[in-house]
Amino acid sequence: MSDWRAFAKLTLSLRVLGRRADGYHEIDALTVSVSEPHDELTIELGGSDVTLELSGRATTGVTAGRDNLAVRAVHALLATVDDARRPSGVRVAIRKEIPASAGLGGGSADAAAVLVALDHQLDLGLTADELALIAAGLGSDVPFCVRGGAARMRGRGERIDRATVPRFRVLVAVPPLSIATPAVYRAWDEMGGPVSTRVVRAPSGLGDLANDLEPAAERVEPRLAAFRTQLEATVSAPAILAGSGSACAVLYEHDADATTACDRVVAAAIASTCCVGVIRATGVEPVAVEP
Ligand code: C5P
């Protein structure tokens, strides 16, 4: 049995370059793993099947069946293992704190943690390329989650180049609004592929940040714009949309007192009316780790 942490993926900047023939979109994104929110996984070999048990504050909209990305990750990894080493079953328990449909890659982070954990537990010694290949078969964001840290994501997201980012802190605010990623990409197509002109000045060294999916996400879920505006007014700073949303993030210099901004959000009406999700000051984290 082993315990693992799966960190949320925060997209700091996202340019959508166009729609591909396979329906996916070519992107160029700067992404980091953040310490909060994170899920906690316990993985145990044994039993006669692959089972998943969910607990925690963020289980809404998540099912524990065969279509759960963590379960699919177990099957994908076991398919590469020879009979002698393949366990009779795997029990996965996830304490979910990363909200679903918030653009924070929670399902992808869980799947990545399963791959890394089983590789470790079964002593498979998979190379980074082998893990990345299995990860890419599960979803566009899983390869990044396997690597963690900070990275440029290209292609449909599966082409990862390590990036260097300065230390910074970020406040992640999650409204109770679920936004489905495919709907946002579809809206981006319908809107003629908009390039977002709203640019957010980030802490020094990060450059100016923009998210081309923001206009599309705000069209799919019109309450999102009101949430972001309210959040920005509360903390007196601009917010970026996390991926396809609905989470929003405010970036601070690493030595800034982001906790005060957190407290202000929690204290403000925004917390009781629309922001009841995860709000934390946090830092950049490496790949899924054993705590
Ligand atoms: O790869 P994944 O299964 O996570 O993608 C979910 C959906 O998001 C895709 O089916 C597609 O509609 C959309 N998507 C996209 N372009 C990307 C990534 C995701 O259109 N680069």
C-alpha cells in the first residue's frame, strides 16, 4: 500500500492556435502544478478487480466507475505488464479536493499519480517516454501531470517542455459552476477562434498572461464573467481563468502576503454567494509525490 499526492494543474497562459483535423485544438500553454488544491491517493495491490473509492470535499460530478480516469489509468498500465508481475487486482482510494469541471486537471492529476505509483509499486522501471506515451493515451493533460513542475504544453497538450518560472504565489478561487472542456472548445470554434485581448500583468519574470479560452468559457457559462469581476474587485488585482474554467487565479510575487487576499475573499460576500470552493495561497509543486 502507498499514499500519493496529486496536484492541481494551473494553466497560467493559453493560446489556442487552431482546430486540427482530429477535432482537437493545437495549443501553446504555460502550466504549473500547484500544491493546493491536491488529491490524496492510496493504492493497494490485491483483490480480484480494479476498484475505486472516493471521499473528500470535491466528489461532486465524479463517478467511481470504469470511465473514471484513475481506473482507466490502472487498466492502461496493467496492460503493459507481463503476467508474472500483474497483480490480481488494484484498490484505489482517492480523497478528492480538486473540484471537477473547474479547469484544474483533477482527473488527469489522479490518473498521472496512479501511473507513477503503480510504476513504483510494481517496480516496473518505466522510462519517462514510456510513461508519457501511456499518459497521452488517457488524455491531453495527463502527460503534464506525470511530469509536474512548470512546463510549456504544445500539440494538443501532450508535447511537454520543461519551463522555468520564478517563485510566485497564487490564490485559486473556484465558483460553484461546472464547465465542460469540450463545450468551451466548441464555443471557441463557433466564435471564429477568438484571440483573447485581455492580458494580465503577472509577477516579474512570468510575462503577460492571456487565455484564449476565456471569451468562449464566458459564453458557455455567462455567470463566470460576473464571478471573475467580483473576485477582481475583492482582491484589487486581475484574475486569470484556469484553462477552460471555471476556477480563476490571482498571481502574487512569492514574498507577497497572498494570505491576506485569501482572507479578504473568504470574508467578502463572494464567498457566501458564489465562491465556496477552494481558496488558497500556494506554491509550485513537482510531480505527484509520496507525502
Ligand atoms: O484529451 P482530453 O480527453 O482531456 O480532451 C477532452 C476534450 O477537450 C476533447 O475531446 C476535445 O473536445 C477538447 N480538447 C481540444 N483540444 C485540446 C484538448 C482538449 O479540443 N488540445
